[in-house]
Amino acid sequence: MKPYTNVTTHNLGLLLLLARVTAYVGFLLTVIAIVASMVGFLTASLVSVIPMLTLIPMAVSVLFFSGVMAAIVAFEESYRKRTEHLISDHEL
């Protein structure tokens, strides 16, 4: 499983790599949040579960930030291809 498989880039390879790594971290945080919440519900009271539920918004925000980075890479690549196409048309 490789996130953002359709996103390619010529100039922003490091940002795309960072977006993919951040997506993996977001997936891991999501799994940890779900498991911690389930364990908390089964073993303790509601008061002790509330701190565990704070992991869920953090996981969602990490996944959102990863998507924003991938979108920046995709926009840049689209702009680069369009510019190359326009330049090649003017050279004819």
C-alpha cells in the first residue's frame, strides 16, 4: 500500500515523500486511537477514555496535512506540464 500512487512529480520529490510518510504516520495514529479507545471503553470509566479520544482529531489532522502536501505536489506538476506544453507549442 503506497499512498498517493497517482501523484508524480519532477521537482517536488522530497515533498511527495514527506506527504507519503505523513500519511503512514496518520494511518498509524488512527489505528492507535481506535485500539486505545476500545481498550479504554472495555477496561475503565468514561473519564479515563476522554484523553484517549483526543488522539482521533490529531490523526485526522495529520491525514489532512498529508493530503494538503500531496495536493501542492499535484498542482505544481500540473502547472509544470501545462507550461512545458505551452513552451513547446510556441517553439514550432
